[in-house]
Amino acid sequence: MTRLRFMDRWAVTTVLVVLFAGCSNWYESGTSPRTAGYRPGYPSFDVECVPQVTGGRSGLDIHLRTVTPTLTFLKTDDGFVAQLLIQVRVMAMDGETQVAEAAWPETLKVASYAGTQAHPPLHIRRFVPVAPGAYRVRVELEDRATGKTGDRFPSVTVPRVAEGEPSLGGIVLSRRGDGSDGEPVVGFHIPASRDTVFARAPAINVPVGTPLRVSYTISRFVTDTLRATAPYLFMPSILAMERKRIYPERIDTLLVMDETRHLGADGLVLNDPLPLLERGVYQLALAVWGPGQEPTEATAAGAIKYFVIVGPSFPRPTLVRDMVDASGYLARRPEQAALDTVRGQQELRAAFDRFWLSITRDRDRAVRSMRTYFGRIEEANRLFSSYKEGWKTDRGMVYAVFGPPESVEKKPEAEIWHYSLSGASQGNVFEFRRVFFAQAGLAIEDYLLRRSTAYEASWDRMVEKWREGEVF
């Protein structure tokens, strides 16, 4: 299916499939956004822990998806191989009592060196039995070639369901189109596309032919979508900034569907077009009531899924407007103001090319600088995306302009990046405070820079190097 590029919108048809299975009543999938502390050279991945009942056993469906190109490949006689070890530890919410554990190796093979940099992500699914309860899950992905391990810590609840009581398992999104048929969409961030997206949730204790009243709602959280400001510009207090990231009191309901369907042998399928979804943070809530049940929240069997719509080619910026916006870290105010006034796509493309050519003053140097700069923007999206694209965050801003830090000091409440650039030492150390937002099952981690006027000199020097074409 051809992908149509809309600037900021996602045209999608969602098919809610309630599969016939045979197990209180609301499931929330455990998704860990890729916003954990930054560790250079470590494997990166997305993970979801979905409550399910399989063969009469309750547990977690672990969906893991590797991120290209953060794995290390070794040369073999017939290509290149990356060897991985995945470990899952299910802990009680106290973080100390382990209730379940699973570990297994995985191998990813590609034919050429180019494939090591652009291979399709590896999708892994494994069921881990656990009793009903609330858990904190630690998922580790070890790169056997380097010994480095990336980790994620989603929280998830497996509800207890009475015998014969209708219920739903956790929601899993799948995509059909663009060469993929039912491929799971793992992770918090979903690129905008015209692919058909399915939301699947197994029905438990529901016989075939049962009439079910089904309701689903799409809601959007109002969030900050602006790119970060220069590190020396003072902002409101950290507390005020935490509150300005996501506005829990401002949730827009975009769609409510309510109808009665009979569960067939192949499950209940709702094929309804959704409105165009702009980039942002969304909640998909699915509820089901059995015959004779009063349709209230207390009696509903339901499941909730949170996700973020990002750019169509995420993590790589390819839309001209996105590339213009990302160039703002290097633009002076008059240049940015001029770019902001351009509207047409052809005019914007020409203005973008003129901007990079004017600041580097050489076509070849402009090409090399752009390749490096937008490579960092892409990497920032992979590493630091949370409720918005990673390049717009404080860490993404510093990463794009200064590059990867030479060392990272990690603390429970902060992350400190060290550079050894010429100039005042204070301007070479960036401290990011860890903040956490949790609202109605939505949990998002972010890092906010402690801004200081001491950064102005080092920031201006690095921006000037970019503008002179000295950073490749």
C-alpha cells in the first residue's frame, strides 16, 4: 500500500477484533517508552507486556522489537550475525520480590554489511505465566558481542476474573499494509501512515453467538509539542515545567462508538474508519458488556491502550517542515522567522536548501553537514522520544548540537552528560533532571535540563561550528 504523506495527520482505519477465547475487568498493557537513561553503545528496543489468558493460564505476552541499528554484528562465512540474550523478570511492585523469570537467546542474520545498518527490526513474542496481580517487569536485551545490556521497566496489572465472568485481555495493535499483514506494532510511538491498524483484545468467558454491547473511545491528551529552547535561556521552574509537559485536565474525546454485535466463530470484528489523528498522545479504551448487564463503567469488561502518533517516517525526519523545524537549533532569529513564513511545499523546500547553503557557503560542505546533523536528529528520536519526538526534548537538543557525550553519570533522579570542549568547564556539563508523569494508567518519563547562562558561550561556539561546516 502506498504511504501518503500528510504533514501532521494519520489517516487510519482501526479494526477492533474481539477474539473468542474462553478470564476485574480492565486490562492496561505495560508499555515502556524509549526514554530510559541514555547509555551510549547499548542496544535499544521497544517492549510491551500485555495481560492475557492462554490455555486457562493467566500471564503476560511479552512483545519485544529491536531498534535499528543499535545491535553489533559479527562477520561470518555467509554474512553477519548478531547474537542476543533476552531476560524477563516479573517483580512485585515492591521491586524486590521476584514472581517469574524467563530467558532465551535470539539470533539475527543479515547477508551484507549494509544490512547491519538497515535491517528490518526483529520482533519477538513470548508468553510468561503469572498469577493475577500488579507487577513491575524488567526486560533486558544483552548484545552478546559487547556484553552490554539495555533494559526497560514497564508496569502492568493482570486482573483477577471470576469464573464465567466476561472479560477482555490486553490490547495489541497490529498493522496491515505497506507490505506487512498483521504485523504487531510494538512500542509507544506509532508512525503516521495510511496502513490499516487493528486493535486486538481476546474475549474471555464469552461463548460463540453471545450478543455483546461494545463501546470504544479515542481520546487525546493535550501536550507540549514545541522544540526545546537553547540551554542558556531561562525557563519557568522545574515544577512548573513538569506540569506543562502534559495537561491531564485537558483530554479531548475524538470518537465514541457504541453498538451491539454477536460474537462469531472468528470473533467480533468492528471495521470503522477513525478520524485523522494528529501527532500527539492518545488513549484507546475498549469496553464490552454481556447480555442483561447495565452498561456502566463498574460492570464493563474493558481494556485500555496508550500510544503516541509521530511523523510518518519516524525516527527519520523526511517531511520538509520537520526538517526545517529541526534546523531551528542552528538558525538565528531572523532566519527562523523567514522560514516560518513560508507555506508552499516547493517554496519551503527551496527555502530549506537556501538556508543550509547560506550558513555553510559551499554545496558539498552543506551536504556533509546535513547528513551528520539529521543523522543525529534521527538518533535523538530513537533514544529520547517520549510524549513528543526525541529531537524536540532537552536531551535531543543537546545531542543534536553537541553530539554524543563523552561520558554519562547516572543518578536515580538525574543524568549528567560530560563533554571536553574548549572553553569554560561549566559549559561542558549538562545535568538533566528525571521527571515522571502518571495519569490514569499513562506513565511517561522525561528529562529536563537545568538551564544556566554558563551554557551560552559553549552553545554559540558549537552552533557557529555547524554554520561554518566544521562538524561532520
